[in-house]
Amino acid sequence: EDQVTQSPEALRLQEGESSSLNCSYTVSGLRGLFWYRQDPGKGPEFLFTLYSAGEEKEKERLKATLTKKESFLHITAPKPEDSATYLCAVPWSGNQFYFGTGTSLTVIP
Amino acid sequence: ETGVTQTPRHLVMGMTNKKSLKCEQHLGHNAMYWYKQSAKKPLELMFVYNFKEQTENNSVPSRFSPECPNSSHLFLHLHTLQPEDSALYLCASSQATGGNNSPLHFGNGTRLTVT
């Protein structure tokens, strides 16, 4: 049973073309939803934590939002340097996290 | 040096070899983790150490043996691996908290190829 599902699996955008990535989860008693960015050949880099429905966090062209069942990562006017795989994760027990399989984003100049 | 450092970055080993992966964190965190990342699969937690004590072992085969001598260093000892063990092995650290979880900080991983 999947606890975290990300969609789409891959996304190609033209530079400047805004879009959203989705992360849906089924864990009850959410203790945070985490977004990470992973560049090829590197480890995931922490972006945001969201703790409650309605919460929003922003960083440059990225904005993360949270509802009771899913989170969105909105990318406004993306640039080629935003190309990466974006991962979301939720904690479920102790120090354990469920990770999604990620969305691979490619921004074409 | 800052963050989480992993060595080596790349490792090719035969199925009969013994090797070790090393991780060091300079963030003052008290929890350290080993994750396995394979293509098209979610990150898979292997081991967790809190204050040098192992608290999680997710049914990892005994050919993988972790060691945490202190809260800044973590090793993964490998022996008689199988080709399906080829993957990116990521080390991470975090502040161990009882309430809301704090984020993981990852190293850049060791790309392991088992021949």
C-alpha cells in the first residue's frame, strides 16, 4: 500500500511556463510533509516542511501548499536551473519517513 | 567542511569483496541514517541511529552491517553483495526529536556497482 504518491512522474516545461507537482499521502496524524530537490549525482536537498492544512511556504520560484490529503509544489516561471527531481516525504513512525518516487522536472530554455 | 560528507563517491566491487562506506556529518545532529536509492523506487530506509544507538533495522540482509562509533560518523560495511545491491547509498542526519520530525540532511551518496 502506497503511503506517498507523486505525480506526474516526469514533467517537461518551457522556460516561463508555470505548473504544479502533486504529492498525495495516506498517513494519519501528519507530523509534517517534507519537500526535497535532488540533482543528478547528488543527494536530496531539503526545501520545505509543512505541518498543517492551509500552510504555505515559498522559496524563489517555488511555493509549497498543504491540504489534508495532498501537497502541491507550484513552480512559477521556471528556469532551466529548476530542472531536478522533486521528492516529498512524510514521517510515520519514529525517525522513519515514507518517500514518494519523485517528479523529474525538465525546464527547456 | 560543512554538511554531510560521504566517501567514496563511486565503488565497484565483486561479489566476494569486503568494502566499507563512510559518512561524516558536521551539523551537530544526533540521528544518522542509511538509505538505499534505486531507480524508479522510493528511498528505502536501511538503518537509523539515535545518539549512537541503532533504533531501526528494516529487515536489511546481514551482508550489510552498520557501525556508528559516535554521533558524527557512520559506516556501512559490505560483504558478499549481490548484483541487485547495486544502487546509490545515501547517508543522512537530523536532529532526533520526540514530536514533529526535523528534516533530513543528505550526503551526495556512494554509487555502488556490484559485478
